[in-house]
Amino acid sequence: MTAAASDIVIACHGLAKTFDDGRLNLTVFEGIDLELRRGDRIAIVGSSGAGKSTLLHILGGLDSPTAGTVSVAGREMSALSDAERSRVRNASLGFVYQFHHLLPEFSAQENVAMPLLIRRTPRAEAFATAAKLLERVGLGQRLTHKPGELSGGERQRAAVARALVTRPACVLADEPTGNLDTRTAETVFELMLELNRELGTSLIVVTHDLKLAARMDRIFSLQAGGLKEVSREQLAAGVQPG
């Protein structure tokens, strides 16, 4: 059954990326087709250097493909100006990285409110929304704390709140638990899945953790320059992505 166009959050067709520095021509991947529908949860696994982060950056409009197209919320990114791409990202996407990238001079509440302030949401409204979401992720008592005053798990939960504060159509997460201990990683990942269910936000997670990947709806392995869907059984049997 084909998804209605309005249900498709991100779509890419014939995607390829090649790096050429004049001496070396390296094709990272090519011929990638993928559609992500509203509420979908997918994992992308693969060996280090396979191009997972590069693919995620292209899907999020942070990098450009060598060939093929990427559409976000029905807008083809290559056809947009830099300013228009920024507006699409701010309106439709949230990003979570292995390192939280919170601004050290601002409080947790200010960091989480930042995407709303960028879209010129009134300050009082932006701060109220940020406070409500920080409460939701268990940081209601840490609103005025700066990143240096938070634990690693708290910083990552604040980063998740920041990614979700605009209620984006999709969150793209690049090794979101890779810098955390096992127990904290599980807590943060469970929070992301819970918010995915609660808000209906789609989720793309790049991870080396096959146990976390197995909890997603669909799993893709980036290997030999192509994207291949794999089953949980293949993952459990020790399929080595990449």
C-alpha cells in the first residue's frame, strides 16, 4: 500500500555521495532509495566509515548529495536556497548527536528554547514550551542549570528536548547514546521511543548498538555502498553490517 504524499516526511531517490579531492575519488554510497512516513522508526547500522553519518546529514539537508534527490515535507532540498533549507529544517526536523552540542553559556531552558526563538516565537511562549518539555524529560528542576552543571545523561536528555521542542515531523539521531554508559543510554533511548509514540514524530537513528537498533520498526544496513533492509532475526544471528 502506497503512503499518501502527505504522510511521507523524508524521501530520497537515487542518492549517491562521492568525495573527490583531485587525487582520490571515493564513492561512499549510491543508488539509495528510502521513504520515511509519519511516525516511522528506522535504524541505520553499519561499520565505522561506511557513511552512516554522511547519509543522515544529507537526509537532513545538512549536506548535498552528488546525485539523486532528497525531499523533506514535500520540498526537494536541492531546489531550495540556503535560507529556505534552513527554514525547512527548523520547521520539520530535529537533530540529536552523540555529543549534546548544548551552548555552554546558556541554561538548559535557554538551550531548549533556542529553536523556537530562531523561528521568532515570542520569548515567554518559547520559554514556557521549553520548561514543559524539560519537565517531561525529567529536568523540571534543572531549568536554570548550564550544561557544565548537568550530568552526561541530563545533557543528552536536554538535547532530546531541544530536538523535539518544535514538534518536528522527524528527528534524526546520530549515535545519540554512543557517549553514555549502558544504563544511561538505555534510559535516553527509551525516552526517545516514548516521545516518538506520544508525539507521532518519525525517528531515524544511526547506531552501532545492534540491541538498540533491533527495537526500531525497520532496520537498514549501509554496506558495500548500498542500503539494505535487514530483519531482527538477521541482526540477532550476528549479521555484520557493512
